[in-house]
Amino acid sequence: MKKLTRFLFGIGLIALLFSWAGCGNRSRSTMGLQVTGKVGEILVVCEADIWNSEVKNELDTGLTQFILPYLPDLVTFELVHRTPRKFEDGIKRFRNILFVNIDPEYQGEFGKIEMRDDVWAESQLVIDITGKDLKQVLETCQMGLDDVHDKFDQRDWLRIMDNFARNGNRNPDKVLKKTFGIELALPDGAKVVSSRTNFARLEFQNSSRPIDFGPSGQDAGTIFTGVMIYQYDFSDSAQFDLKNLLMARDTMLRYNVPSVVEGMYMGTQYVDYVYPEGNIISNASGRIDGYEMRGMFKFTGNGKAGTGGAFWAFHFIHPKKKKLMCISGYVDAPPTTSWTHPLREIEAVIRSVEFTP
């Protein structure tokens, strides 16, 4: 929002009223009510005339952004449309709701964007875009949808993270605390399947076979996920260069994540269209800054290339241990199955990291 505000005032074109309405004031009527809808969906409530106008193109562009560099293509959100007349009780608990309204009585010089928490269910996010006419609504969407997207995006992984934290999965805590000095919010049933001095791998509950990701025995539509944590000595900031992080990753995985096929191990895909990308981010609390890296992995070795999937990693420095640490989640799924939810789970785990006292 700060980025958007600086931009708007800098060029002097438009100022959006981007505010919270009722933030943190959960009513008794919403307590215990769970959100509905799928992770990665936004319910857009507006009249058909708005949905069938240029506004829909702006919504598609601003809210269905690609998570790169994954293959098959993966978007952050899919849009589901309902008219106000069809916005009924069951639908009102949808996790992400965007109202797009034309209000002829609205007197503002510019359109406005308002956000509301926990309106009909716990952890729900409702955002209202209002303008006095279609032109003003369109302008407001053009200028503000990036921030609307980011708010919905953050809320999706925060919901998952909070749910994991409530589950209270304590099975891997001993390894995480003793070996790495960190805590993670993990899905129920996550377990440590490999632990060494500077490396550990955790499988999530739906994992039921070794990490060979080979063609044998996988049912269509089955998704296997988990996280790997590793650490090595930190010397200087050059280690955070993308090339150096990838070199360290490949070395760690070569010696710690072998395939069941002799001579093969988990590696990184370096082809142009899925070449790993990085970005500076913070954990959920904002107390740990680091470098995220997203890309595709594959099992390689002996001149052969095996199966693979997606990875999402977070690198940071542990101030007490003087180690560069990495939490790297993986998703192995058929290309015909949506990766949105499992990748959101990986992001939630990564963002939940905290140092132990």
C-alpha cells in the first residue's frame, strides 16, 4: 500500500481511499464459523453490467497473477463471479470476497477501496471497491488492484499458517530446535524422515513413499509434499547471490537427498523457462528478513534425468549460530493436478519460521 500511495501522489493523477473497516472486531456471530471456498479463489460480487465491461479485464490482469517460474503455469487466484442477488448465506462465508460497486450517490473525487476482516466468518477478508460510475470504478481497479491482490495473497497463506499453529504438531520440534534453533508451524502429521548434523527432511502427511518421485506406484492426482532444512557457515553477503545459493543447494541435495535409483539425487532444473527466481521477503512476523527462491527440481545423475516437481525456499541468517539457513519446501504432483494449495502450504510453513529463545 505504501508503494501505491507514493506512486499516486508522485504523479498526481488519483488518490485512493484505501482503508480498513472493522479490522480486528470479530462479532459474536462469526466466532467459530469457518470460511468456505477453495484456497486460491476470490469471489467477485458485482452486477452483470460491471462484470461484462472492461472492469473484468482489469480484474483478470490484476488478480490472476502467475507464480513464477513453475510449469505448468500456476496463478495466484481464480475468480468466481456472483451477482448481488445470488450472494446468499452459504456463499457469504467465502474466504476471499471482492465487492465492486457503482454508487451514484458517492461524492468522492476518486474511487475508494475498503477492507474488512471477519465479516461473515473467521479469517475472512472482504474488500470493497466503490466508484460513482463505471469510469471511476475502472480507474480505481487500474490503480489499486495490485495492492488488493497482495492483501488477498497474504491472507491465504496466513490462514494456513494460523491453522497449522493451532494444530500444535510437536513431533519435529526437537530436531528443529536442537539442530537449527528454529520453530515452524507444521501441518498435522508432519514427521522427520531424515536428520543429520546440518540437514533434515520432513514429510507431510500425504507422503507415503520414498523421495524418489519415480513413475512406479503413484496414483493419478496424488500430491506429495515436505520441507528440507539445511545450514552452513555464513561468511559474507556474497553467499546470498542467486548463483551461490543454487550452488550450495545442489551440493547439499546431492549428498543428502539421493534417489532410490543408484547414482541419482535431487537437483535443480536450469532450463530458461523454469530457471529459478529470487526475491527479498520477510517472515510472517517481520522479524526475519531473507531471500526466497522458487524453481523446479528434478532427480538427476549418471547422465540421466528423472522425475521432479516444484520447490520454494527461504534463506536467512541465524544470528546466534552464525549460519546461513534454508527452509526449502517441495511439491511433487501430476501436471493435471492443481498445485495451488500445496504450494500455499509450503509458503505458510516457510513464512512461519521463528528463532527459538
